[in-house]
Amino acid sequence: MQRRQFIQAAGIAAAAFAPLVRAQSWPSGPIRIVVGFPPGGGADALARVVGQKLGELWKQPVVIENKAGASGTLAAEFVAQQASDGTTLLLTTINSHALAPAVLPKLRYNPERDFVPVALLGLTPNLLIAGATQPAKTVKDIVALCKAQPGKVTFGSAGPGTAQHFALELFKLRAKVDALHVPYKGSGPLLTDLIGGQIMYSFETMTAATPHVKGGRAIAVAQTRAKRVKAYPDVPTMQEQGFAGFETFNWYGISGPGKLPAPIAAKMNKDINTVLAMTDVREKFDAFGVEDGGGSPEQFAQLVGNEIAKWGKVAKEANVRVDG
């Protein structure tokens, strides 16, 4: 089923719930979307685009609140404990809902039990980027550099156990190299140091990396989905550069606390699908490499379940460990 059919189906399903929303006390005051990373990263950028449009649709403030730390899990834990009345939502990511469960056995929330999936915003590749002054600017050359300087070539991530970290560990396994993982508290500070030359490379989210690549401050070496996205038609995939089967992607969505009433979730889903179909939003998402968003809450829930299973297996095979 294509994305347009997803959106149409979601709209039909939501219409059945519309008369019930008032009875479920649609929030009358501000609605906040909590983002688990600092301003300047990919998750924050998407939340602000969607939040502004939802505020206009709902005719009430939609506030973006950044609660950075622990690779997005602090924000997820916070939202899981909030009232299920629609006033607090989570900008849900692969980090908080699929990768953290794979490496943090003491996680204080269950991504499937403690959240209600509302809508998928989209999928985006990682983008292997280099600082503009780095001499190795192809995957082949980076592999050669890692082999010549084992454990010294630096790769930044937005934190331990994040999508950037997992992509790096997969790269190390496939290339049979050793490299130094440098974790940050979000993509914003990571990119500042990459541009400044303090670190050399990163499998950064395409959303966060794009403004810096387009501005010439970083160089795009490869993208990590099986297909090239519209935003980067000239950047080859990892598979095209000799890594058959290498595919990682990030995903972003909106979720609510675990007892969010179905009528409220359905209305929010309908309105988010409306926002995703807007021409200016589509253009911004395409520029960030964010594609294939939309659909029903059930489809988003299925994606989350599949990702939990996938990355749990990868964590074991790649021996990815995170303290905490």
C-alpha cells in the first residue's frame, strides 16, 4: 500500500471517532511535544515543523520541549509518566523505542506497553559524513584509513546506543576495522565538533546533517538505506560502495502516554496526516531525506514492533553494550 493510500485510510478510520473526541476531553490548553535531544538535531527540526502546523490546525499552542539525555530515553521515561489526556506527546525515535530496549535491560519503560503510537512522521537514512578537511572522502578510503590507524579514527554519535552508534558498530563488523566511538548528548554538539575538526566522521541522521552538507561544512560520503533518497540523488549508498546488505535508517513519529484515549489518538493521527500532505511540509521533509511517513496508528505500532525485534538481534550479533 502506498503512502497516499495510508493517509486516506487513516482519515476514514479517524472520522468514525471524531464525534467521540469531545467526550474524551480534547485538551483546551497548550499541547507539548517532548523531544529527547537538544535543539539543532534532526528530531528537533521535524518536531518544530510539525508542531507549528498542528498549532495552526488545532488553534492552540503546540510547544516543543527539549529534554535531552541518555539517547532520548529520559524524554521517553518522562512522557510515559504523564497524564494520558493529550497534553503531552513524545517525538518518538528509533533510539528510545528500538535501540535502547536492545541494550538497556533496566530501562524504566516498555515502548509498547507504556505508549500509544499516534503517527509515523517518516523514515530517513543515516548519512556517512566527513569533516570538510578530512582527506578520506570515500568509503573505500575511510576503511583504508581505519586499517592504517586502528582505534584512532573518530566517529561521533548522538549518544551511546543511538542510531549513529549502531550504524558505526555495523560498519566496523562489515569492514573488519577498529574505530573510536565518540558519544555526544545529541546531534547538535556532535556536528559542531565535526565541523570544527575535533572528530572526523559520523553516521549522522540525514535530517540533522543536511543543513551542514548543503552549506558545505560537511561532506556526504554515503547514505545507508537500500535506495537513494530524493534529497541526495548523487550520493551512493553503502551497498553501492561494496557493503551488500548494509542498511540502517532512522524513523520518527508521535506517541502519547499508554492510556491515551483512542478517539484522541485517531484525531491526532488524522491531523498529522493532513500536515504531512501539505506541500511546504513535504518539501521540507524531502530536503531532509525524510520519506514514507503517514498511515494509521496500527501501522506505526507494527513498525515499532518490527524494529524492536530487528535491533535486539543486531545488538547481540554485534555485541553492542551500553553502560546504564
